[in-house]
Amino acid sequence: MTVTRPMLNISADFDSGNIQVIDASDPRHVRLAIRPDTHSDHFQWFHFKVANLSLGERHDFVLENAGQSSYNDAWHGYHAVASYDQKVWFRVPSQYDGSALRFGLEPTQQQIWFAYFEPYSRERHDWLVEQALNLAGMQLIAVRKSAEGREIPLLRKGDGAPGKRKIWLIAQQHPGEHMAEWFIEGIIERLQQTDDKELNALLAVADIYLIPHMNPDGAFHGHLRTNAMGKDLNRAWQDSSAEYTPEVFFAQQQMDKYGVDLFIDAHGDEAIPHVFTAACEGNPGYTPRIADLELTFRQVLQAQTPDFQTLHGYTLDEPGQANMTLACNSVGARFDCLAMTLEMPFKDHDDAPNEVTGWSGKRSAQLGKDVLSAIGKVVHLLR
Ligand code: GEM
Ligand code: ZN
């Protein structure tokens, strides 16, 4: 009697889902492709579910268009993440041959999810905002609808009293960089601590402004890089508009209203296996004061956690050659303040690797807590 096993069922029609099935008839050679962002050629983020797995039998998956993705060299040394319950995620050994990305396993359960990084869901975002408002003593001081009508809240911890420093942190301008909202979750978790002396000392002199997610439309659609209008938000800080980049337009309006003394823009990086920052050395009018603040912050954060380093990162911009359409450079110039892009890896932080998870949501959240400590150590230097 021949036992015919059911066809694999592969789906991605859910929040941040992204996959195209080419041919799933052979479990030992499941042929897949990543779908590009809507109205854009960018792609790299993937997230899909596989059901009807045969326990203990080898299943192999191939992302056939990986070699045409936005940052295709970044697949070297990358390992996909997987979960049987969407809570515990682990790395699956993956191989990139310059054209396709391959990964596989012998499953222990009948369904599994695969993703480029541990996803941060819209449902968890809504829960996080509730946590911020109900438990962390934050206020909703403004909210804006995205292009497709999803709310983008601006939260503040503190009373906005004159003389207090304004610390701004925004996240996930690039929707596929899910580590960014995990980072914000760590900040909001720590803001719930009432007996945290170090934090209380910071909050005595500074207010914390958070936009936990800058690009909900792009994230929902499984985009890597753009919003629903096909725009890269981190290239819109010189010409944002209510029509095409309402997310940035809103953030800039609110920054102008409240002011900025320190700005951190949380991102993920596809290629570099380290946590690092990029800053404003290429800004016209870059000053020794800002240079000193950048150096001091990096030194303080490096002393705070082994999950940050200053050896690896982007090539420094030449003097006066910065791309001022980026949030970090635009905000740093507009407010003459310490402004940085914080990069977390899609791979691992090779200075302190974790073979099971690589870089993860939990490590991103811990980094958020450590960044608050670092901010507390430099807040008195900001002006
Ligand atoms: C990066 S920020 C790039 C900054 N580059 C230099 N040289 N300072 C982007 O937007 O491309 C952030 C990211 O996407 O992770
Ligand atoms: Zn980014």
C-alpha cells in the first residue's frame, strides 16, 4: 500500500508575509521566490508558513531569486530564522551560491514559519503601545495615519517642561528591519521600572519621545525598504510630503514642535555582522562639539554592552558629502544635535555571537535598555 503524503501548504497572506511559490511539489526541492516591494524593485525580506510537513523527513527550500535581491552579497554568512510557534525563533543553516539561498531541516512539528528576521507583528505593536500608555507612564501626544490609514503614534515619557532635554528615538523607517521595533520594546519595557535609579536620574532632566514604528504599511505588506507609495522613508527627509511620505512629514512636524536634543534612528543592516552606529561626520557645518558627543556616546555604549562595537560599520562620509536626505543627517543638522543611525544585524553580532538565535528580538530589546543607560551618561553633555 503506498502512502501518499499531502502536498506542502505554503502561505504568506498574513501580516508581513512575503513569498511566491514556484513549485512546492517536491519537499526535497521547494522552489520559492521573494516578492518585490509594491511600486519598487527592492526585495530581501521574506516570511512564510509551511504546513503539512512530514515529521523527521528532510525538507529543503530554495529562494531562487536571492541573487537579484537589494543586498544580494549580504546572503553570504546569513542563516534563515524559523519558528514552530511564532514565539521561539532559531537559525536554520543556510547556503548561498551567488544565485539562490538554500535552507532545510527535518521538522519536529507539522508546521513552521520561516523569515528573514524574527518578525515584529502589528498585533504586538498594538500591545506595545498599550503597554507604553498603561504601564510605562507614557502619553500619546500625537498620532498620524499612514498612507493606507494605519496609526503612527508619537509617545512621550515626561511632562515636556521647559529646560528638559528632548530625546527622540524612531524605528523601522525600513519596514523589513523588524529588529528596530524589538529595540523600542526594550525601551518601553525599561520605562515601566519605577525603582530604576539610573533611569529616574535621566527622566529627571529629559523627556523621551518615541515613534515605535515609522512604516506600518510597508511592514504589513512584507516590504524590505519602502512605504505603500513606493518611497524609501530614509531618503525623504529633505522633501517629505503628506501625500507620498506622510510618515516622515509627521515626524518632522512634531520634531519642529517639540525640539530635539538627541536623535536615534533604529535600523537593521543586511550585510555587516555587527551592531554599530552611523552619524553626521559628513554634514556641512559638522562641529567638534558634535564629533565629541558622537565619540563619547559610542565609548559609553561600548562600555555598557558587548553587543555594540565601533570597529565595523559604514565607510565614513567625507566632510560636506553626507546624504542629507537621511533622517540622521537631516535631524542632526536641523537641530544641531547628536544624531545617529543605530544598525542591528540581520545576521549576528560576531563580537558576541549566539549560534542558536544569531541576532534576535530579545537581543534587540536588551540593546534598547542599554542605549537608555548610555543616554543617561551623556544627557548632561548634549547642550
Ligand atoms: C542606512 S543609513 C546609511 C548611512 N550611510 C552612511 N555612509 N552614513 C540607509 O538608509 O541606507 C540605514 C539602513 O537602511 O539600515
Ligand atoms: Zn534601514
